[in-house]
Amino acid sequence: HSRARVQYVDVTGDALTEEVVDFKQCRQKPEDSFEEPPVVGEKVEHPVEDSTGRSGWQVGLVDRAAGEFCYVKPLEGARAQIFEVAMLRPVQESVAIAVASTERLSVPSALRAWVQTPDAAGCFKATQAATGLLGCSIQKGDPSSVLLIGSDEAIRKGKIVLEIHFFHQGHIQNFHERYEKSSERLQELEEICNSGITEEFVVEDDSLVGFIIGSGGENIKKVRQEHDVEVSVLDGSPTKVVIRGETREQVAAARAQCEFVSKIIPVEQDMIGWMFGKAGRNIQEIKAKTGVVKITLHKETNLVVVGVRDAVETATTLLECHAQYFAVYQEMDRETSAIDKSFEELEITEKGRRKGKGGKGRSDKGQERNPEAESKPKGSKGKGRGAGSKTEDSKGGESKKGAWDSQGGGKARKGKGGKGK
């Protein structure tokens, strides 16, 4: 932990030699370049090489500056040398590297292919620079873990940063897998599209999308299985449904099962009860007969019918037909009420007429007939004059042939010897 193997490289980055050195002889690499060109009198570091070809850096002062070039004079009295500004870097002010630790961070199995890519190498390099680690990489041939080298604090930070990278890379990996599957599916759809029949329709209201898809995708699955077609719901404004199949018959049948629509039927407020029927029986019967999924009352004067197009059209016809009879039944109710009222008035009149005649008729009706008195009426001039004879009733009144009895409704009996009818 106190020594490190260091690889020497030249200014172009090519490797030269390796050497094991004490950490106290090392420091972190400074920034590669200036944000602003250095000015006269500013300290800079410039590259040098020793007799063995090993490169290093030496501190100097800018003596003159001319565009992209600077004259730099070493601090130890050597002659000024000319350098391109791009070859210079700011002076490193950090102290020597402290004694380092090492720790391995396990790589999730799903990311072990990724950590061997250039993208992962760039991620490790950025993590090392951001956390102050001395090293952050996988060991050659072993993608199961990342080796972290540095102070305890740097390693702690490095682990946190790498775990965040692993988390997001996991999601990215899942995305790529889904993308590949989607691409394969898209290719299949394109083949179907190029070789078969395609129809699409616009969903008139986003509230109908749930009916088209069905609970858990049940309706679309059913349509696909029954008709051997592909059904796609394309989000957008508006939402579209695309159906693809091998034949027009398949596509048309599939569309009939998944093209849901809604229709508003205006209804007068006093007709609502008539339309629904007792306990909603009329509406339930229409739903059962047509297959619509919903018939509801909206804003008290509109019926909203929801279902596949054919079912909605049939239900609309039935509802409109049912509504046409409302006026007929209203007229029938009025006529029935008028008849009932007439009967009541007649009954009252009849009762009054009977009461106005007093009890006479009732006493005659209740009196027993005396055959002997009838055969010998008072004031008669003879007996049994035949069919043309006149008779007197018990009170002396005359009764003509064929006349109705005032109460009994029967005809008066003839005198003796005559025939009653």
C-alpha cells in the first residue's frame, strides 16, 4: 500500500518503461491545459526528458508570449526554451500521494459484458478523476469486480459513484433488450404490412381506449387469437388503432370487434322514466340484445351509448323506436282517463235519478199481486174483454197493452180470460 508500479509514457502517451516507486514520490496528474493562455511571469510546467528517455515535468516562468508559443525559462537558471502553449500545463500544487488502500466492488452479472467495453473504461476514468482515486478499473480477464485504489475517503466516494453508474446502466441494458425485441417485432409487422392487408381508424375519444384494449389487454388478445391479426394502439393526438392481417375478411372482422364508439341520444326529460323502464329493465334488455357495454344518462337529457360500432347503431335504433311510442301511450292514457271519468259521471247521474223518484216504485215492486183483485177490477163493465180490453191496476190507473211496468220491467197482466205476453 506504500508503493506502486508506475508506467512512464512520453508526451504523446506512448509507453516507455515501468518502475516501482514509493507513493511519496508521486502526485496526482494536474489539468492537461490552460483555460486561458499563460501570461509573462506566470509559472507553468513544461515537459522534459532525462538521459534514459523518461519524460517528466519541470516548473518554469513564462519569459515571453507570442500567440500560440511561449518562451519558458526554468527556475534553476537554464536558458529559456520555446514551447507551444498546448504543451504546457498549470503548476500542480497538490502534495504527494498519501498511503493508498485497495478495494474491489462487485459488478452485477448483467453488466459484466458492459464493463469490458470502451464506454465502461471512460466511465471508470471519469469516476477516478471525480473522486480522487489513483486507480479504477477491472483486472484483465476478470469482469466480476472493479479494483479501486486510493485513500479510504476516495474509495468511499468511488463506490458511491460507481453504484450509481451500475444502477443506470442496468436500466439502459434493459432498455436495449426491450428495444431489440421491439425491433424484431417491428420487422415482423413490416413483413405483415408488406404482404397483407392493413386498416386503421381514429379513436374518437381517449376514454374509449380502455374498452378497445380491455382489462389486462384481454380484448386485443382475444381479437388477435380469433382472427390471426396484429392490432396496435398508437398513442398520439388523436389515438389510432392499426389492424394488419392476411385477408380483408380477417381485418374487417377484427375491426368490428375493437372499434368502440359512443353516441349521444337526446331525450326529453319527461321521457327518462319511460326510456329506462321499471328498475332500468328496458335499458338492460337493450344492452343484452345488442351487446353494447354501457347506456347511461348524461346531464339529465341525454343517453350515452358505448360499444362497438355495429352494436351502438342497433341499440340506437331500438331506443329511438321505443321513444316513438311514448306519445302513443300518452294518448292512450288520456283516453283511458276520459272514459273512466265519463263512467264516474254517469254513475253519479244514475244514482241521483233513482233517488228523485221516491220510494213508489220500490213499494209497488215489493207488493204481492192479488189474482182475484186483478180479475175483478173496480169500475169494469164486463169480464174478460179479450186482447183489446182495458184493465185498472190496484190503484185505479190504466195499463195499456204492451206497456212496461214502472219498476219490475214486466208487462201488465190482462183481465180475466186474456193472455199475458
